[in-house]
Amino acid sequence: MELQSRRRVFLLIRIALILGTLAFIPVWMWHRVTRSPKNVSVQREAPTATALGKGDLQIISTDGAVDLILQGDKIMGGLSPATVAMVRAKMDESKVKDSSGFGGMIAGIVKSSVADAIGTHVTYPLSEVREVAFEDGKLVVVTKAGERKRVNVNSDDGKKSTRFSDADADRFVAAVVARKKELGVP
């Protein structure tokens, strides 16, 4: 095979792999969405600290990676604003390297989509939360259905996990109890 023919074949293989990946992602996301519990939703962007009202609270894990927010009648958990900014900055840096050709265009589209979704937070309505407990440095949301959802994100090595300071966790648990009482939620 000539060098030019090999390049064409390689280009076609790359295009096929990219298109296959782009076709797989929506199917995977649909599968994940249809299996998610009914009492949990996602919110595209978390409120900023200045948007929180009286009695609302935002705490950030000791490593700064994750935040937990009590706002109105819901609890939200996701990546902290600092982590989101860091990931977006790294993605912007790598856009410069991947800017040529069709592959660069696809990479740009994928990175843009990921950058838009990186600040997504999982949301639990307080009406579905039985309690929030603090166990071994981790906050646990216990739903009325009895499910225990730990606010926990493992690092790449799988060993280090998200922890909250005792003071922050105690404040968050107290704020949830007070908010449920204020709203008349059992």
C-alpha cells in the first residue's frame, strides 16, 4: 500500500471511531437516565454563593473538590466552583493542541459539551430526604425509601475520597434539620 492510501485508510478508521463514540454516548446517557431513581434529578449549574438566601448553605470538602448546597427545598451536590474552573481551564489549554483538521473539530465539539456539563449537580428534594448524617468524615443522604447516598468522590487512584470538616458537616446537618422543620417536611 502506498503512503497516501494508508493515510486515507487511517483517516477513515479515525472518523469511524469518532462517529462510533459519538453514537455510543447518547445511548449510554439514555440508559443512565432511565435507570436513575425518581427522587433524584440533576441541575445544570449550581447557584453561586451570592445567590444563596437566608438559611441556605454551601459547604466545600476539605480537598476543595466537591460542594454540597442546601438551597430552598433541595440539597445539591457536585464539583466545587474551583474544580469546575480548573477543569475548564485545562480543557481550554488542550483545545489549542487539538485544533487542526476534522479530528480537531470533533475534539472541540466533545470538549465543549463536556465543559458545559461539568458543573452539573445531583439534586435531592427535601421532601424525599429522611435525614442527612455525618459518618466517618462523609455526609450521607438517607432517602425516605431507605437508600443511603454518600457524598463521596474517589480520586484517580481510588484511595482518597471526599471528606468534609466536622464543623462544616455539623452545620450542614443542622441546616437541613432546620429547613425541614421550617418547611413542615417530616
